[in-house]
Amino acid sequence: MWWSYVLALGGAGGFFMMRRGMWQGFATSTCMQALWTVYTVVSGQWGFLFGVALYGPMSIWGWYSWKRRGVPSPAAACTCPCACGSRAPVAPAA
């Protein structure tokens, strides 16, 4: 019974890391789907395979898309001229 809690928390952690753009999130989520498959077979609760069939390909496709796009640097994502270590002069407020 405790397996389902551990797997659910691991999956949530994977989604949290994915949202933050970390490759570990995609890896964690993909591994969690494999563990959900094992849990399904061991427990005989075949309904969980539906979730694995949905979330597994989404995790793998997300990982593939993320790797193909490349990882933007934090400085590239910054649009503020006064932040991100920029040394550009900032005009004084009038």
C-alpha cells in the first residue's frame, strides 16, 4: 500500500522538476512510469496501466522535445536591462 504513495510523490517531484526545466524531472517521471508498471503487475491493479500509457509517452516526448530545443541559459531568458549581471548603463529615472 505504501508503494502508491511513494510513486505518487516521486511522480509529483518529477513534474515539479520538469516545470523548472530540469532534465532530472523528465528522467524521474519516465522512471516512475516503469515503477508504476511493476506496481501494477505485482498488485494486480490493472487500471494503473491506463495512467502509465498516458504519462509514459508524455514524459518521453517531453524529454525528447526539451533536449532538441536545447537548454536556454538564465541570462538569455532575462529581458530586464538591469538584472542578470548586465553591465549595460541604465538611464536615471526622470
